[in-house]
Amino acid sequence: MHEERREAAEKHDQHQSKVTGPQDPHQKAAEHHDLAAQAHRTASEHNEKGDDTAGKWHADRAMEHSTQAFKLSKEAHTKSDRIGQL
């Protein structure tokens, strides 16, 4: 169980490193949306197997990515509005 959580944390960190590079805010938001969706699917799989601890861990990661995606989406929208006004 602890090995699975460690591997999941490492995989999460690898995904995080992919979304922290210099990119367009729309792209960053989309990547966080994708990561949230994957984390939700993984949480669901764990919950179906009765592994509620791992399911909750992945659900928490999904919430983190969803929150970040929302923040980046608002940022991208604001920047797009400013560019359109130039």
C-alpha cells in the first residue's frame, strides 16, 4: 500500500513538472484539466476496488488540479481580453 502511494506521488510530481514549464496560460490550464480528469478516473478505480485511502488521495490531487485549472483559466481569459484590446 505504501509503495503504491509513493509511486502515485512520484507520478504526480512528474506530471506537475510537465505543467510548470513556460507555456501559454491556456495550455497550462488545459493540462491541469487533463490531470484532474485522470486523477478522478484513478480515484474512481481505487474506490471501486474498495481502496478508499488511495481513492481519497487521488481525489485530493484531482481537486488540486481542478483548482489550479480554474485559476489558470481565469488568468488566460484576462490576458486574452487585454490582447484583444490592443
